[in-house]
Amino acid sequence: LFAKEQSMTSTEIYPHITRNERGEPTITGSRTTVKRIAGYYKLGMNADEICDALTHLSPAEVHAALTYYFDYREEIEALLDEERRMLAELKKEQSFNHLQTA
């Protein structure tokens, strides 16, 4: 396997971080978002535990995502809040649909 390029590319917004098609900060070369890694961290997982759960990521990538989260916490918290709102709406819809078919 070839080592990943160490320097930032023109598409990287932060070391190891690019934006996906929705504009969300994402680990370069993967579909794993900083939001997902921050979510694991907020559940109480440390960087090593996150690496164990996401074996396709290197420790440097996980640490970069956490560093990005701490540097841009407001942005990532807004993304997490939006995801929570969407999940709550889906649950509400599913509950409503279930009541209609019962």
C-alpha cells in the first residue's frame, strides 16, 4: 500500500479533512464525517476507542477530526443538532404512519 500524502491538498480544508458533496467536513478519502467522530467522542469514547471502532481510519485522521471539532465546535454542533432534528421528525412521522395503519 502507498502511504497517504502528508501535506494538505488544494481540496483539504484542514489536514486530513475535506468537504463532502453536502459541504460537511469529512475525513479525506472516506465518507466518515467529522460529525460522526465528534458524536462518538460525545458518547464518551476516546481517540483510541474511535480508532478501534473505525478501523479504516488512521490515528492521525481521528485526531485531525477531533482537532477540527474543537477548533470549529459551533459548526459541528450545528450539524449534530440538525441531525437530531431530522431523526426526531422521522420518528414522529413513523409513529404517525403506524397509528394510521393500525
